[in-house]
Amino acid sequence: MNEVMPGNAHALAPLLAMRGMVKSFPGVQALRGVDLTLNAGEVLALLGENGAGKSTLIKLLGGAHPADAGSITVDGREVDLRSPKAAREAGIAVIHQEFNLVGGLTASQNMFLGQETARAGFLDQRQERRRAAELFQRLGVEMDLDLPCNRLSTAQQQLVEIAKALVFQTKILVMDEPTAALTLQETQRLFVIINDLRRDGIGIIYISHRFDEIFEISDRVIVLRDGANVSEHAISEVSRSRLIEQMVGRELKNEFPSRSVSIGQPRLEVKNLSRGRAVQDVGFTVRGGEIVALTGLVGSGRTETARLIFGADRRDSGEIQLDGRRLEIRNPRQAIAAGIGLLTEDRKLQGLVLGASVRDNFSLPNLARLSWVGFVRKRVEREEFAGYVDQLKIRIPHQEQRARNLSGGNQQKVVLAKWLARNCEVLIFDEPTRGVDVGAKYEIYELMNQLAARGKAILMISSDLPEVLGMADRILVMREGRLTGEITDLSQVTQEQIMQYAVA
Amino acid sequence: MSGLLSKHGMILVLLALCAFFSAVTYREQSPTGAAAGRDLASAISKEFQGTPQVLIVARDLPEDAAFAAELEKAIRAAGGQVVATVKGEPRDAREAILKLVAVGTKIDFVAGTQTTSEWLVFENLAADFPTLGDPKVITPRSYFWPNFLKADNLLNIANQIAVIAIVAIGMTMVIITGGIDLSVGSLIALSAVLATRFIRDAGGAENASPMGMTLACLAATAVCGLIGSFSSLMITRFAVPPFIVTLAMMLVCSGLAFTLSSGQSIYQLPESFVWLGRGADLGLPNAVVLMLVLYAIADVLMSRTQLGRYLYAVGGNREAARLAGVPVERILMFAYIACAVLAALGGVIMASQLRSGSPTYGNMYELYVIAAVVVGGASLSGGEGHMFGTLTGAFTIAVIQNGMNLTNIESYTQKVVLGLVILAAVLFEKMRHR
């Protein structure tokens, strides 16, 4: 390999140009005509809130999804990125946040996976190892080529991913949150490597939420919001506060129901909650009738905090109290018995048994109450569920409908129904409206308000800042496993202020 | 009904197989037994006015005895006279005739079954023994009916599949939780050996009391239940994959069964030990009755109880079930223990059927059991399956084996066909659901 384009050989055409990229998924318009250009030897930062369309854009680049509309040119030639293979042939490599390494294979085996050097049908492992060694030398790192990848550190795996990208004639390298799991030193070494690659004329798209890094490494920045371009700046000509403003600059419309707030006694109290690096010394209180929003960037430890409260993961330390009483919570069963409910972020993987009927899903945490000496009282079950179907306006053809076949909004309502029927005192909503259409969103908000009005304590985890501002009575912000901000006076607060707490 | 069919499409396959085997075993049937006796008596009284003199000829077989007894009773009741009843060989018939000739008795009818009436003695009766008069050889009317569909054969099918079907109940639960249990075949052997050894060594061998035998069988079942709980502990607490745990236990249990029996069959058992396996107190074989009762219980358990719901939920999405407060570990333990206990029960039934305990019992049964469950529509990835489907699956396998036996297909070929049919049945299900 290593016949990398010398810097700016094709001075006229940019290395990569995406024009009018459109992509929608069922119920969501992810991209509404995004433009992006990348020059050889440039590091372009891509910035935006969760859900702004960054991931979708790089999925199009990596050939994971076909675009609905738009054109992509590489070196001025139009390319059709209909598959990962086509993307690779066009010289594009994407390093995802979750690595795509086969854990049991060594670095060099991973690098040549699907692209093995063979001689007369036999793998030429020696040749592969030699080339792998060359590449790591070029990256300036030591790498044990005999260890399987799952024995390597996260930083080393990252390097394997980079080396894997360089095996091909890569001209465009996309890195999605490459430093999320790296230490400061490892990050600095990565930057040295990025600078080397830049000198070799490779164009790099760098996605990160860490502004310090963006200002340090990138040449230019593009801000996306709601699937469209907001702005584009040379990094030297823009300030951090301006970028944050542009990321969140959505105006608040009347998408949240109003309510009268009457806040009571402290109900849920969490103290010194910790688990590894994910959650460190988190403590807060939620009072009766109060909706507390817990926000922060993806990976800041919000969901992990909720799981610790709910007993889904084992906590290293910490205490959980409800109404001043200390709770023994070692598993979700105990949490539920104590009156805590968790609506998980990922409905499909954690919230629902997709192959089971919606009614069975509804009944799951409520079976003890719906049963008589172990026998499910089917008529009671049916009638109770029918009541919730009416109340929550769940649209299903019949109660035996499999959960798999419902829309996101209806799935979320089924999950809601099952926890409402449990009559929990504390409800934790993790991203309650993700993937939910606007109408259903409003209904879910109304329901949260009703619950609060009944004196329940509600903790709402959300990345959607307008939602946080529209719904919460108090806002907690997390960053890298710690609680970094608490905002009690919501009359003055802006999305920019929240974002300041959330980013390093 | 249509709902039942769409849920259990295998019923269609089973019915099709039954129809097929009925067609290829459609044969002329010569009736015997009590019903045939009554039938023949009324034919005689229709044909002969007055007092017919009848010689009854039957073989020395239980069904012929019933035939002869009923026939004799019916002829007497209709005012006829039975001059003699032969039960035995053609030689016995000749002797009886010679006796009648000696005393000068005339006879009007020789009444026999299809088989006895074809004996050479009766070919030229009037010419050979003129003093008898002109006796007419008469048999019950024959009819056409598939061998496959004869009541005896159907009961035979049910009896032969009882062990596999009972073990498949437990396997269905395990597979619904998304697991697998490969140890059931070995547990059958271990349980059979343990039960028979307990009877031989502690229960009084041939003189064991019913109570002693019951306790021995319960003890064997309890040991297997303990083994099941050990497996389930490995699977839940130590997170070893079920395939590996039960593969290991399959070897352990088989080895134990051979060790405990020194590789020999244990047959020092009382005659009454066969009650469970061969008896038929309610018209149906006891093992079949037990199987049907267990299926009824299991079906209620799976479809109507909290426990059943939890089994499905754990298999459908373990994490979602856990986060909904389902005690996942306890549910899994229940499934594996139930499976081991039912396998043990299968071993006891098998020992009873064969009146001995041998470490070779249940060899390869785990595969037939899994096949029954899968053919019955359960998904190996968990969360789906029904007891009724499994019963259908077990019967499908039994019907194929029985049908091939009836049509004289040799056993090696049978395996090939069975394997292909299992594959085809599962494919058929997949296509239907697409």
C-alpha cells in the first residue's frame, strides 16, 4: 500500500464532496439535504447534538445504508456507496465508536479479514504479518501481533482499527468518538498519529463531543442540527460558545403540556453511587411531584446511574433511600418490589419481549397481582390491559398482537402501561420519547405530568435539551460519570448553559 | 379450529402421514375377538331355521378364545347347539371331528376364524366324513381396513412414544427458555438403573412390595432431580452455556449408570413391576394415560400460570424479563430440574416396560426428544413453543417409525427417512410462517 495521494494533487476537486444527502428511516427524517466537503490533508470536525444526523451521515459514507437522495464524489468522480465493500474501494474507511474487531483473531488477522493474502489457496500469514508490522511502524507504535484482539487494551484496539483502515488505499478516514474510551495520554498519542496521516494527505472526518479536542486537532468544523447543515467555520474563526449555540439553537415551540407543580417531601434519595469509571460518586434527591431531568452526552453515565438505582447492575458503593427508608436493592426484582420502575432507553433489547404479545408484555411485572395461587386470571388481565389501551390510546388491532409489530410510540406506550399498572412510587424514564412520533410524545409528556401530580417522583433521562427544559422542574447534568451541574432555577437557564456542564 | 391449525400446522403433517400410511397398509382384515363371535352367531341364525348344530374351531390365542366364548354364548342364546369347541391346532380339530363321527353326531356348521376355516381338514368335510351330514364352513365376514388404523396398532404407537413424549415435556420447557438439555438420554438410563437397583438391593428384589417399588422409583427420580439442579446451578450461577453443562452431564450420567449396574441388566424385579409400563387399567395403557395427564398439566402450566409466562419471557428476552422483575435464575432452575425429573420418570417407565434396568436405555433419546420438540414448532432460540405442538411432534416421529415398520422398510433406511422427514417438517413450518 502506502501509495497515498500526495497532498492536494487534485487541487480542483475536493477529496470528498457530499451534496444534498437525504435519508429517512421509518418515522424519522434523519438527513434533510446535508452538504459536506473534505479536502486532502484536512481534519474536519463534525459537530451536533445526539440525533442531529452525524451517525447517519457516516453510515452513508461507510456504505452501511444507501442514501435516499444526494451525490457523493471522491476526487471529483461520482461514487455509488451501496455496500461497505464499495465504500472501501472508493478509499473510505470508517472507525466506529464500537470497534469492529473479531476478538479471537490477532491484530494482523483482523487487519486482513476478508482481504487475506493467499498463495495457492493457503494464507500467506508471514506476508500479512510483515505488512501489519510495517503499518504499525509507520504509526509509530509497538503492537504484539500474537495476541488476540480481545486481550489488547482499548487504545491498542483503536490502533488496530486505524491500521486496518490503512491496509486499504484509504484516502478518507472517518473517526467516530475515537477518544471516548482513551486516557489523556493515549489521546495525545492518537493526535500525533492523526497529524502524521494528515501530512500523508489523508482526509479525516473527526466526530467528537469534546470541544477541547476539536479545537486542538481540527482545521474546520461543520455543525449539523436536525439533519441539516447549520454552519461551517475554520476552527480559528469560531468560539466554543458560538458552536454550542449553533448545536442546540432550536427554538422551543409549544410542544410541552403545561401543568401546575406542587412539590412535596424528598422521596428518592441517592448517595455516593459508584460503579467503576462509568458512575462516580453520584448523589441527588427527587421529591414527590417533581420531575427531575438527568442529562448529559451519550456515555456520560446517565443510563448507568439509572441501572444502579434499579439494581440492574451491581454498584460498587452507594445508598438508595425511598421516603427516608434505606432500600436493599441488589436486583431489579427488589427495586420493583420497593416501588421503583425503569423504562429503559432501549425498548427492543431491554423493555419488551418482542416475540410475545403486547398483553403478555404488559402483564410481566404485574403477574403476581393478576394471578390467583399461580394461575393467571386471564379475564382480569384482559380487562385491565384494555383499560390502559384506552387510557393511553395504544393503537393495536388486538391484545395478542406481537410487540415486534408495533410502532415506536405504541411500543413505548405498552412499556408505560406495564409500569403504570405496577403503581410505582418512583419512575425512571430513560429517553422516554426517543424514536417516538410527535403526537405520541405529547401524550407521554401529559402522562408524566399526571404521575407527578399524583405525588410520584420522576427521574427523566434525556439528551433532548428542549425536552429537558420543557418538562423538568430541576436539571442534573452528568459528564464522564460524574454529576457536574445542577440547575434549580429554570426561568433563566438556556440550552447553552446545560451544554457547558455537559462538555469538557 | 382454524386458529388451532394455524398455530399447530404440524397437525396437518401428522394427519397427512396417517393418511399416507393408512393408504399403503389398506388390507383385507379377518375379524376375531368377541365382536366377531357375535357377528358370526347372528349370521348362522339368519341362515339356518331351527336348531343349528355348530362346531366351533379356534386357535389357542387370547383373541380367538374371546371369539369362541362369545360365539358359543350367542349361539346358545339364539337356540342353537354347540356340539364341540376346538381350541388349538388342525390336529385337535381332526380329533374332535373323529369323536363326533364316532358318536354319530350331525353338524350343520363349522364356525371358525379366517385362519382356522382354511385348515385342510375342512376342505372336503362332506366327502371325508359322510356321517356328519353336509356341514357348511362359515367365518365372520371379512372387511377392508388399514393395518395402520387398527386400534391395537394405534395404541402400540402411543405406548412406544410415551417415554419420548414425557421427556419432551421437560425439554419443551428448557427449549422455551432458550436452553437445551442433552443429558436426558443418560438420565433415562441412570434412573432405570437406580430404580431397579434400589428394588433389587433394598426393596426385596422379586418380592418387593408395591410400596417398596414406589419408594425406589421416587428415590431414583430424586437423584436425577438433584443432578438437574446441579446442571441448572452451573447454567445460572456460573453462566456456563447449557449445551456444555448438559453435554458434560450426559457423559457423567451415562458413566454412572454403567458403573452402578456393572454394565449389566438388572432384572431381579417382581412381576408386578410392569404395571406402569404394560398395564392398562383404564382401557388405555397406563403409560399412555400418564403421558396424557402430564401433557394436560404441562399445557395448563405453560398457558395459564405465572410460571409459564415467566418461562416464555425468559426465553423471549432474558434481559427484558429480568428488568421486569422476573426471577430469571429461579425460572431457569425450575426448567432444568423439571426436565431431569421427567427424564427420570421416562427411565422408570422404560424399566417397567422392559422389566429390567439397563445402562443402555435412552441411548440417543435426547436427539429424538429434541426432534419432537422442534418438529412441534418450538424455536431453539427460545420464547416459542407449545406442549400440544410437542405432543404432535412426538407422534409424528412415532407414526413415521411405526408406518415404516408396517411397510417392512428396514431399520437403516428408516433412520435416513426419519432424518429427512424431521428436516422437511421444520422447513414446512418455516415456509408457512413466512
